[in-house]
Amino acid sequence: MTHEEKRAWIRLVVAVLGYAAYVAVIAGRVDGRPLASVPYAGILLWTVGAAIVTSIIAEIAMAVGNPRASRLKDDRDREIGRLGEHVGQSFVVIGAVAAMLMAMAEWAPFWIANVIYLCFVLSAVLGGITKVIVYRRSLPQW
């Protein structure tokens, strides 16, 4: 497994676990009230921050655990990275359009923020899955 493939796995797993933790905390705070009235901003920011820090620490630990692994990116790594980012970007656009429409319809900020966060997570997951699959198989020939 290449260094870049390991990074893709780390980011994929951290995105899924981070979002799952966020949903669990928010679900635990409902206490019979409407979901949109649950305080979410602090936990959302902490979850995103923790996911970023966790990814950095995991990537550093991976590098320390295998210090001789090549960190050079070849053309294949760059193409796989580009493909994964392009595939994942679709959810960023979907989230932005959805948030814009929700804001125009004057939805509660809770829903707007959560749609944006969900789409960021889906972008990371879809991009990560694409990278892992392509690393395991081969680049598509267009």
C-alpha cells in the first residue's frame, strides 16, 4: 500500500467516524425537543476541528511508523488524487446549492449548517472511496 493510499484511508475513516460522533452527540441532546432547537454550533466546530487534528496525527504516526516509505508522488498518485478530488467535489457543489436554497427559503440555521457539513463529509467519503478503489485497480482510460 502506497503512502498516498494510506492517507486516503486515514481521511476516509476519520471523516466517517467524525460525522458519526457528531450525529451521536446531537441525537443525545434532543431530549424531546425539536431537532432544529438543539445547540449544535459548538459540537459541529469541535467535531470538524477534532477530525482535522486526528487526520494530521494519524498521518504523522503513519510516517513515523514507516520512515523509509517513499513520500514522492509519481504521475499515477497525482492522477488518482485529481480524480478523487473531482469526484468528491460534486457534493461540495450540491451542499452549496442546497444551503443557498434553504437560506432563501428561510430555513433554520441548524438545517443549513448540517446540510453543508453532511455534504463536506460525503465529498470526503466519495473522494476517498474513489481513490482507494483506483489504487486497488487501475486508472480509468478515457
